Amino acid sequence: MHCCCAPCASYVIENLIPQYSLSLLFYNPNIEPRAEYYKRKTELALFLQKASLTSKVKLLENEYDNAAFENAALSLRDEPEGGKRCRICFELRLEETAKRAKAGKYDIFATTLTVSPHKNAKQINEIGNRLAVEYGVGYLSSDFKKHDGYKRSIELSAQYDIYRQNYCGCKGL
């Protein structure tokens, strides 16, 4: 499962762990500056420790590669939040997740992105379902913000003292 950050992952993990064996992929080349990327990556690992999930959930990581996002989104620097730049960002992160799911012989892949009220779940699921077909691995369509998922992520963030960032990661180039 692609994880954008610890706050979003907290609820999604809680929701899925009774049904699935989870591996989390922290792949977010959109995050800048580099220090913010490492802060979020570290916070996800700390949350897994605090919640006693390290033996139940495997954390996979990619190296920081902001150039991948910049190259993909360079022509979209003037797009507003929620526009074409976001779609490119979702595609970049979900495609890497689909590739890793196929290579790791996982049955399905998913993302925590849909827990955010600022992200378009329909768009994210369209991308995920297209990539599922392209890579031959299932995709778990979701809208984790429903049924108070976002609210629960805020509660879990407070319970585990999780750092909650105030932007998606992209500074708009």
C-alpha cells in the first residue's frame, strides 16, 4: 500500500489490518524540501513503533527522488491545487506502487491518499484501476475519508503524537 504520510496511514492501517497482510511503500517524490521528506518518512516508522505494528506491517522505502516529480510536473507549475499537477503526482506514486506490487507478487495494491478531504478519490481510483489492468495486479478502490476516516486519522494522530504536516508536499515547483 502506498503511504503518503503517518497521519493518513494511521486510520487506513487500522481499517485494513483485520482483513489484509500489509506492506507499506513510502514513495513520495513530490515532497520538498528534502528535510520534510525525511521527517515524514521517519514519522511513519515511529508511528509503526508506537502503535506496536512493526511485527505486523512491513515498511518498504524508495530513495528520495524529487527530480522524478519535477520532470513529470514541470510543465504544470502554474496549475492550481487539485489540478493536472496533482493527477500527474497521483499517477507517479501509484505507478511505482503497482510496479512494486507486481514485482513482489502482491495480490493487490492500494493508497492512503483517499483519506484526505483534499484529494479526489474518484480520480485516484480511476488511476489505480487503470494501472491494475496495465500491471496485472489488483487495486483496492477506496474512499477512506468516508465513515469518519479522516476524523479518525486526526484522533490517532493525537493519540500517538504524530506530526501532521500542513501541505501535501508539493510546493508548486
